[in-house]
Amino acid sequence: MNALLLLSHLLVSSPADSVQKQIGIQLHTGFIIPHAPDLRPIAQTRPVGVEITYSRTALQRAAFERCNCFARVGAYVNYVTFSNPAELGRTYGAGAFFEPLIRYGKPLSFSVRATAGLAWLTRYYDADRNPRNTFFGAPLNGLLALSASAYRRLGPQVALSVTAGYNHISNGGTRQPNRGMNFPTLAIGMLYTPQPLPYPDVRQWSRPILTSRFAGRLTPFASVRTLPQTTRFPEQATWLWGLTSTAGYRLSRFNALSGGVEVVHDGYVRQQARRAGDRPEGWQLAVLGGYELWLGQYTFATHLGWNLVQPTTIPDGRVFQRYQLLYTLQNRYLLGVGLKAKLNVAEGFDIRLGLRF
């Protein structure tokens, strides 16, 4: 998720009587998933944390049509200890979230939430002092999370919450090692609404008409990855850049199938080969296919990719996953983020700009 996109909604001016503000607190606990055998000894601990949130729910029709939903949009700060102070340490985080509401206004309501932010870690990999912690290669990391919540209203202003979440912390491949940490959590909390407002009856609003089922887009993207220092070479930042072109068919206002091609020049792979004395190749050409979820101005695309062309030095096959979160401006321009992964290992995040046609 792109935290900048989500935070932009907080800056949209709205009449005071059409925005509901809320403050929340949650206590979390969970477990770490050891996604490789050598991580199991260090992963036998329990994360415990606390999170404080501030959110706003805009109740105007224009806000509803951004995602075909009412949603809390807010910011959070959190603290998590991994119960292993010497090797995993603690993390201090902050960021933004987007939380569409289900059965809003009822005594028992639900929501789903996407979170994006930054996490500052007190312990990370060091070849001499902390060699087992290959989860994190740098102190500053990104955090992505998905969660689902149930809210039980105790009165007009107070509701109790129970939340199940899945969290991922990594630096997006900017510095190695970057195996990332996945840790599910369960949380209980409280949500306080200083001035409750009634929700509009959206059944009185006409639904947007799907005027065209075919859609296409071009999204150039770029990111930075860092090669670690060795006895022969210094630490070196490298650029990755590319272009994704997709075309799709919208099954409904919310669902679409799409496919396309992607061309990438990976400076990280090129410099790796050069350091190893191999031919310095960086170009990749892939075909993509998958599913897209359209929620108003938001598009979430998940594709399976296969490299037709790739450097011979890439050791782990040609298949990968490509995820994109895009926000549409003026029905044409795109801003968002992408993530490339192979199975449960994130290779890197990127920033995307583009055009829809």
C-alpha cells in the first residue's frame, strides 16, 4: 500500500458535519513465521505490541464513490517487541491505513484494513554481532499489513474491537540480507468516536454506470537496490527501472481479468554478475496474467509473471508474482507502488506513474 496515497485523503477538506473522527488503541500479540529452516531457531518468540490510531470517515457521496464504500482513512503509531532483545530487538513504527467498513452503523460491524508505513528496528543483521538475524538487513524498513476486524458497539461513542492481521516487514530489497519477517497477530482494542454522525442511505444514490469493459494502462516504474559491501567491493546502490503494459476486461465494476508484458533493466543483477566475473546482463522481458480488483479510484492488481528473457545469473527460476496498488487521478493519470516477489520472498518495491486508456 502507498502510505502517501492514503494520507492524501486526510488532507481533503470536508464540511465539519460530514466527517466522523475516531481514536483507537489496540494490544497485539502473535507469532513469527520461519519461512526457511535456518530461521526457525531465531523465530521461536512471540511479538507483542501496542498501536494508537487516528482516523476520519468522510460521509459525502464523493468520498463514497472513491472506493464504492465508506472507509476510515487514518494514521497510526506503534511499538512491537519481538521478545528477543539481543537478536530481534524492537520496532517503532508509523504510517497510514485505509479501512473499508462493512455493516456500518450496526451494533455489530466489520471492516477490512490495508496498512502501509515505516518500521525502525533496534536490531538487524551484522555478520559479526548478529549473524542469525537475516530477517532484516537495515534499521529502516517498510511495513505492509492486511487485517480484518469485528466491532461491538457499547454505546454511541465507544466500541470494542477484535482484529486478526497479517504483517510483513522488509526493506524491499534495498539492502541485503532482506528475507523479511511475516508475523500474524491477534488484537483487542477500543474505538472512541467523540461526535458520532449518522451514515447516509446510499440506496438513494444512483450507481455509477460501467461505460467500457476494456481497459489498458502503461506504468513506468523505478526503485533502488543496494549491493552489500564485501572484502573486494564497497557497498553500491543500483537502479532498477522498467515499464509494465497491461490490457484487461472488466467482468463488473469491481472485478477484471488482465494480462500484459513487462520490460525491466535490473542494475542490481547486472552489478552482481560483474562482481562475479560473469557477463553483466540486466535486461528482463516477461509476460503477465492475473486478476484486478477495482474500487472506485483504487486498483489492486495481482499477476503471475514468467520471464521470456532474463540474465543467466538469476538462479531461482523464471516465475514470479507482481503486485500493484494504483490510484487514478482525473480518470487518466496513475500513481502507485509495485512489489515483485518469488513465493514468500519480496525482491523489491517500486514507485509507479502511468496513464490509463
